[in-house]
Amino acid sequence: MAIASSDIAKLAHLARIAISDNEVGQVTERISDVLKLVDQLQAVDTQGVKPMAHPLDAVQRLRADQITERDEREAFQAIAPATEDDLYLVPRVIE
């Protein structure tokens, strides 16, 4: 896929990116190289290849599902300025 310098200038304007006139040629060349790489990747036959979640067959180690902290809700409720039905009451902020 070929891209013209005028396309780069238009994209720079839409993206609000300042690209000087002498940089437009370099940016056009770099973007053309990226688009060539994308074309190469799209040309590869992937029929029969299973999608992978991760390139390595790594297994995530999981920790045991155990309680590690004490339940201190009663102590926190006791020092709260206002509670009702085990909920904290706060001032209304939205009218």
C-alpha cells in the first residue's frame, strides 16, 4: 500500500501533529515501511493455526484462596461518624 506525502500532511493536520515540510519525506518513508510489513503479515497463510493467548506455554501460578486479614468491620463501624444498617453514611454530593 502506497502512501503519498499529501496523505501524511492531511493525517498530521487531523491528528494535530506538527510535521515540518522537510520531515514529511522521512515520515512518509517510515509509514510506508510499516505498511509494507503489515502487507507481509497479511500475506502469510495462517490456515489451521490455532490462536494463542500467549506465545509461551506458561501457566499462571495461583495462590490458595485463604483469608489473610482479620475482619475489623465492627471496629471501623464503631469509629465512623455515621452508620446505618452496617453502611457508612456520607453527605450527599449529587443533587
